[in-house]
Amino acid sequence: MLTYDLAADGLRGLNAALQAQSPDTNQSQWDVINPKGSHAIAVGLNAPIDVTVHGSTGYYCAGMNQQANIRVKGSVGPGVCENMMSGKVVIEGDASQYAGATGHGGLLVIKGNASSRCGISMKGIDIVVHGNIGHMSAFMAQAGNLVVCGDAGDALGDSLYEARLFVRGSVKSLGADCIEKEMRPEHIAILSDLLEKAESDAKPEEFKRYGSARKLYNFDVDKNTTY
Amino acid sequence: MCGIVGLFLKDKSLEPKLGQMLSEMLITMTDRGPDSAGIAIYGQEQKGRSKLTVQSEGGREDYAALQNDLAAALETDLSITPNDTHAVIDVAADKASELRTILSAQHPDIRVMSQGDSIEIYKEVGLPGAVSERFHVSAMSGSHGIGHTRMATESAVTTDGAHPYSTGPDQCLVHNGSLSNHNALRRKLTRNGIKIESQNDTEVGAAYLTWKMSQGNSLGEALESSLKDLDGFFTFVVGTKDGFGVLRDPIACKPAVLAETDQYVAFGSEYRALVNLPGIEDARVWEPEPATVYFWSH
Amino acid sequence: MEPKTPRTLPIQSATFTKEVNAEIRRAAATGIYDIRGGGAKRKLPHFDDLVFLGASVSRYPLEGYRETCNTKVTLGTRFAKNPIELDIPITIAGMSFGALSGQAKEALGRGASAAGTSTTTGDGGMTPEERGHSSKLVYQYLPSRYGMNPDDLRKADAIEVVVGQGAKPGGGGMLLGQKISDRVAQMRTLPKGIDQRSACRHPDWTGPDDLEIKLLELREITNWEVPIYVKVGATRPYYDTALAVKAGADVVVLDGMQGGTAATQDVFIEHVGIPILAAIRPAVRALQDLGVHRDVQLIVSGGIRNGADVAKAMALGADAVAIGTAALIALGDNDPKWEAEYQKLGTTAGAYDDWHEGQDPAGITTQDPTLSARLDPIDAGRRLRNYLKVMTLEAQTIARACGHNDLRNLEPEDLCALTVEAAAMAQVPLAGTDWYPGKPGTGY
């Protein structure tokens, strides 16, 4: 187990050390202490190592993550896991806006609440939020699964492409071209798998599914009012 | 674009440290705003007395002479306490508006930064650390305060481009974001008799709130109407005699973090600004909802 | 028999021109705005309205060849460990694979590399062919983030954070279903054949205060090795340049309204954004006011066509220029040899701009395999290299005539203006006078 004191030794040293790890490294367990809300912690990692951040972070924690297993024992600022490609990130506290933005893969778990624009422009990432999410979540979401055990704010899934949205609680309002869809066995299976990986007790049957009505896929003058 | 900090103390024993805590929070936000910085502190008040914080380019050595002139002209006791380029004028409350008339007529080089029972506003061009140092902010005490670091968007980097802006007695405003209809609004407010000094969009926001309140609206109502009348992106933090308020525009892209414990309510543009506050690890930390007015008062 | 009464000649309205009326009819028929490619087509104040003051008695010119005129430029000296060194101050602007065929991207890479300069990816990600053929590749980081990934980010020689472009400042990307082929769809994570909607703001930051943090993140991911450019469409160039510098940019890229796009609404192209001629001086002034002119480099684009344009842009204070439309024309876009096919498409060589339909006879702005096979990347690459070479020689000729041994020594005082607008926009005196509108100390 390696401990890195961010306040004492600085961000450059941390990211350089973590990014230098190869898949067969023997330095696979890292503790980061004194994060003090700093930005860009553990970004650009590319090895199946385990990193635990003890405290809360600023923007872009775990940005562009590949393969790494990152756990934050605190809350995170805007853009956690932005553009993540693979790996697993667990936030024990809350996440600020843009959580999982444009992520291509991997799993992001938020045990508290996520703020606005959760999953914006997601491109294949899976996001599971134990609590609530804020407004404009899943805006232009292209692919992947967003699972919300609590409630969702205004304009969920505005301008949605093919991402799947599952919400157990209430949805304050749906965005343009986002509609409720039927839950079929394959969706229950996906949800079941994600909830288990996300350490959640919620039952798939309690969720509703939302997806794209696909009316904006090709411009139609008579649907002009949606623009 | 900018960084905002705010601190509202519930625990009176922390009041002597207000300036120090606020100053530290502000310096953490330096990256967000390297151009200028300002702070509004709600400190000591004396019954029947008003305070004006004034500023003059390069300070004035002859504040002593000014003190005598003004006391004679107003036929009242007044004292001027200089602080770098600023000074606090302490005067009988019922003479405050006459004082302002005399200042603007006879001493146009003296800017009034704030007026009220307890508020003092200090702001200048420069890094937050430098601004805090020159005004000895760390030594100040009070019940609440707000601070701001500025990255100028569409107006010049000058003293009067810095925040906080006074919006009325014991009231002030800081802003993070960019208003898109500030020019039209500036012209409208100017036609309605409101004096606006700079090209800064925030000053327009502040003037708008002042104008709304002069028409009989409460601050809360003025903030509600700002959601309709102001266009663009904004996180506003307003200071009042009793507390502070927070408002984010409906799109809510500019960041805002609140933290509350039994001892205080704190605001920061980034969580980083709050990390050294006492008890922050166990604080309730959350983000204000868009288009919702939040208020805390003593 | 009465003589015929004379009639007035028919007069076409300058307001309701044939083009305007045809567009009104088209809008009435379809109910959708007109979408096209390219940059602003109407006549605008441009570099043609400026001329150089060559050497005479008060100043001496340099001889060609032996008396060298340096053309090299280094970009990204502010923060990057590995700045980019270019042999010529002309780069290839960002154009996406998707908007362009694979062959066209390859040709651009070949030509630029042969000339010792860089190409730029576009709104769709980096292709292996482009990285393979470009000796220096700038990777665009756009609001859509199509295809964005850290592996490609680390393969790039520079990163260009796109806030906007000249054709549509404030707008997002657009690619219509006809060009969303299998490969494009896969790269962009979109269903095949749909009309791509793109965001106009970045998904995870808003404003220069946030941008500063985003640049920190990108530098941390790429080990602070490569330069980071910030690209804006020309609107408020003074403030935008100042804010890009404050946010930590190594290089500012400024694109005027003549800058092209693959596809957007015609009203956007023609009516939003300012000419590049008007944008350069405010941007340079912002750099000078912050004390970073030449330390933070400025690349300008939008209607750069020849060595005179290059020299004028540099005389006004730019460090380099970028070409997009001109590069495509050098490859063969809108070539008269395809006139019969342009006619079938209802247009003519030089005017063809419905690139979003993906039917380009020249095989450049299309994904159709038959059409794109018409472009031979090696031959087209050679053409681009030739064109870049000519532009460079032209710029050197002008610089030498003005007495300079380095293109970067060109200065505003080498120029004068032929029109009042150009004088005002470029802040350069009207020929034969020492005056321009707004000159300090004058009454205007």
C-alpha cells in the first residue's frame, strides 16, 4: 500500500506516479490523503490499480480513467469521470454537476446525490446513482445506462439518442424527445447486473425506463416546435 | 468570470476570526479571478451612527483635513479612519445622506463603496492575497461577509469594475457568470435615474436590484424578478444587514457550493474554498437549486 | 401605325436579388432553413483592401535566395515541454473525417508533412490514417467530444480546445444523415444515417474560470508535454483573447467569418461573426496589454488564399495562419473539370456548397466510396504541398521587398489601406495619409 500526501507532494507527482503504473505493476494499491478539494486528481490512469482518495475533491476527479478502480471517501466536484473509457469509480459522498460527462465506458457509482447534467453526452459509460440527480441530466446522452435510485430533476434526457435511463423515484419533467418506455426482461437483466455491481439493494422491478422517442433523428418541419 | 466566497456565522465566538477565515477562502479562489478582489464585512455597528466606506485613487493623506471640513459643513461629529486607499467615515445616521451629497458635489474623486450600519466594502485591482493584505482583512471581525475574485469578461480591470457592488444601505452583490442583456438594461436604468459608473455587467445586476427595491420590493422579490429580467448566466450572492442570500439562474452552469454546520453557513464557487473551515468534514454540503432564492439571517 | 411607347429597363432589386428570392421560395417549399458548407460568401472587407509599402529610398529590400528570409515559427512556448516547430507559418485548419473523406484527410496529411507543417483533426475524432500521414497533428477537443479518448490525446502533438469557429460562433457541429456512414457512426457513437445534433457548449465546463481547470486536467493527462490551443470564432476578439490567455492557453486560434464549415445554417455563416481583418488587431492588442504577444502565439484563419494574405496577417501581429477552404481547393474541390456533374446537382464549379449532401463530384466532402475514390491522396498531397510552397515564397517575396529577413518582422507600419473600412478595422492608415478612423488624437 502506497500513501501519497497530495497537500505535501503536489498534483503533478501524484498523476505522474499513477499514470506510470503498468498492468502488471506491484504498486497496485494507493491511498491519496489530504486531497483538500483539489482538481484533476487521478486523471488519465491506464492500469488496473486501486486508488482510494481520503476526502473530497474538486473538478474532474478520475477524468479519462482507463482500467483503474478508484474510490473517493468524500464528495467530488464537477465532471467526475469525464470521458471515462473503462474501470470502476465509486464516490461515497455526493457528485457535483456533469458527473460522468461524455464517458465511453466503465462504471461510475455515486452513493449520495448527483447534481445537474449527470451523464451529459454519455457515450457508453454506466452510471448508478443511489440518491437523486439534478436537472438536465442525460442531455444528448448517446449510449450507456443511467440508473437513478432516487428522483430526477427537470428536463431528463433532453435530446436523447440511444442511452437507457432507469429511474426508481419521480421525474420532475422529461426533456425533448424523451419518453417512458416499457421494461422488458432484457432491461431487468441489465438493471439487475448494474445494481449489484453498484452495491445497491434496489430491486429492478421498482424502476421505470426512459428512452428516446427518436423523433429528432431526422429533421421534420411539422415537429418544428420541439426545437 | 470569477470566484465567490461567503460566510455567515451562527457561532458568535467565531466573529473575531471572520476576516481571517474569509480572506483564506478568497485566496483559495485566486485562479478563478486574478484581476481584482473585494470583500464586504458586516462588523461593528453603533446605534444612531452610519458608516460610509470610501475610496480614492492612491489614498488621501489629508483625510484629517477632510474630517474637519466635513464635520464643520455638516455641523456634526464625524471621524475618518483610513485603510490604504479606502477609509471608513463614521457619522450620525441622520446626517449620512447629506454627507453623500457633499461628497459627490465637492469631492468627486472620492468614491462611496458602501453605506450602512455595519457594512464595510473594500475592493481593489490585484490578486486576492495582495488585496487582503493591503486592507488587513485578516484582522477584521464581524457576523458575516462575502468576498469576490474577478476575471474580467467584457469590461476593464479597474477598481470600479471590482465586486462587491453596493445595492443599498447595508446591501451588496457579487456575481459569477456573464449577463447578456446588461447593455440594454444599463440604458433603461440610467433613464430611470440610477447612476452606473462602469461597463461591468455585475454593476447592472446590482443597480437593477437597487431599482426594484426602490419601487417597494423586498430583496427577495427583487431577486425573483431578476430571474425574468436578467438574461445570461449568473450565480448571485447578496449581503444584507442580517445575513446573505444566494440565487442561481435557471440554467445553473456556474458552480456553487454551500456548507452548513451549527457554527456557520458558508458559500464557495468551489468546494476547495471551504476545506479549511472548522468542522467541514461533518458539514452538510450541497448545491443550491437553479432559480431558487436562498436566505439566511440572524 | 403608332410608334411603340418606350419602356424603362427592368431593374432587379439590390435587396430582393435573384438569390434572395430563390431562397424565399425554397424556404416556403420546405419549411427548413438552408444548410450549406463553406464560409461567408458575400463581399467583405478583407486583406485585398490592404497593400504593402515596399522599399524605396528610405528603406532597402533584401535580395532573393542568398539574403535569407526566415519562415519558421514555434508554437506553444508558454507551458508545453514539447512546443511545435513549423517550417512555414501556414497550418491546415481543423476539418473532420466525416465531413471529409478518408482520402482527403490523407492528402492533407501528406501535403502538410511534405511542407513541414501541421494538420488538425475535426469534429469526429482522430483516424489512424491521419495520425500516420501527418508529421504534426493537432487534436481538436470540441463540445461534442465525438471519439475523444486519452490514447489519441496522447498521440497528438498539440490539443486544440474549440470554443467556436468563424462560420458559426455560438453554434455546434452538424453532420446530416447522408454522411453518417458505418465508420463515421461508429467513431461518433451515433446510429447510422441520422442527423447529428451537436451541442454548442462544452458539456463539462462553462466560462474561462472553468476552462482554466479543464486545461489543467488536459495537461495532467498529457504530462504537460504538448501545447494547448484555444480556438474561437471572431466576435469579441479582444476579450476572448485576454480570457484565453488568463485561462492558460499556449496558443490562441482566431477564425473569421470567412472561415468555412462542413455544414451549418446559411444565416449563421453570413450573419454571425466578424471578418478576420477586423479581428486581428484587437486580439494582438489583448496580447500586448497582457505582455504576452509572441509568448502566447496567435494563429488566424478565415479566407486566407495566398502569400499576400499570409504576410498581411503576420504584419498585423499574427504568428501564423491556418487554411481550410483554400487547402480543399488545392486538393481539387470545386474544380471546373467536374462541371457536367455540378450542373446535374443544380450548381456550377466554384459555387458548389451543398457538402452536407455528401455527393461531392471531387470526392472530397463525401463518404461515398465511389466518389471518394476519385481523389488520389498522393497526387492531391503533392498539390497541397506545391500550393503551400507557393504561398510561402509569395510571403517571403513581400517580406524581402519590405526589408525584412524574417516573416515575423513584418509590422503594421508596412501596410496601408485602400478603403476607409479596412483602415478602421485594421487600424492602418489610408494610402497616402497618416490617418485611420479612431486614430487616437484625431476627432473621430
